[in-house]
Amino acid sequence: MRWLVAVCLVFAAFMLVGCVPQGVTEESSKGSSARGAEPVINDELTQSGGVNMSAKVLFIIAQNNFRDEELVRPKAILEKAGYKCDVASLSTAFATGMLGKVVKPDIAVREVDVADYELFVVVGGSGSPELAKNSEVITLLAAADDSGKKLAAICLGSVVLAKAGVLSGNKATVFKTKDSLAALQQGGATYVEQSVVTDFNLVTANGPEAADAFGNELVKLLQS
């Protein structure tokens, strides 16, 4: 009888020892899983309330030698914020950047309907002065200004805005050269020597190093 009791006690002890580690392991596994899980963030929740997400943006680039990052980086920032962006040039033939990027424009400047876009952005680069010589570009930007649209330019793109007569009475910046400063002065703008300048519905930036700050400021402009 004693041996039977002893066997039962040993068996009970064995079962108790076997169950406790199993329970601890399961609980530890649950805790580890909860601590290691990454939160799932909906980017739409980070957007400001009341923002007009139907607003479209038009980037205007030179057919040759636009500045690559002055298009790519602000456009990416705007698209991440939820805005639809199109690219226009003098034609829909492939456009080539100074650093080798090749872009197929969505639309030719002459085909643009001002009413379709809320913001017009002129990209700089060594080819952008050709935009300032093009009557279709100048007419488009002047019409956008007359319609109360938001305008922006980066680098030598500010010269194009100046030629269009839309900088008069405004503060602006530009890629600083003798000719670009003269163009802003002739266009009636007040030059400000800083990377990004915002004046009411107008944003200008002074070059590719300001591309990210420029893009973020464009988002603010559309949200204002």
C-alpha cells in the first residue's frame, strides 16, 4: 500500500513540473509577440482635415536639361501626401534631365486647361530658360495667375515666372546668377536670399538642394 502511495506522489509531482514550464513558455511567447509587433499606420490619417485632395498639380519641365531632382523629389512628396501630379512640357516627346532621367510628359503645354489644376510648378535646370522664351508657357502661367491658381518655381524656374509677369510685387528667390537676378528685378519681384520663399499663393526655391523643403512647402500651400 505504501509503495502505491509513493508512486502516486511521484507521478503527481512529475505532472506538476511538466505543466508549469509549458504554461510559462506559452505566456512568454504571447508577451514577446505583442512587444515585437509593428504598428500598422494608415497614411491617410496623417493628412490634415479639410484638405482638398482633388486638387491636381502640374509640373512644367524643359524638353531638354530640366533638373532631375527638382522634379522627382517634390513630385514624390506631393504624391505621398495624396495629390495627383501631371508633367507637362513643350510636347509629349520624351524629355531628358541634366542627370540623365528620361520622362514622358503627360500633356503638352498647349493642351493644358488651367481649370484642371490648382498648383502650377516650374522646374529649373539649364534648359528652363527655353521655357521663358515659349509663348505657350508664358500664356499658360499668366492665365493661371489670372484665375487665382497657386504658382511655384525652383531654381531657374523662377525666371520663367518672372517672364510671365506673375512675380510683380512678390518676394521670391532663384538660382543666383547675374541674369536670373536681373530677370526677377525686371519682373517686379523682390529677391530674398534664402532657400525657400513663400509669399501668399507663391512658393519659390533656389536650387536642387532645396528640393525636399520645396516639396514640403508645396504641400503646406495646398493645405492652406
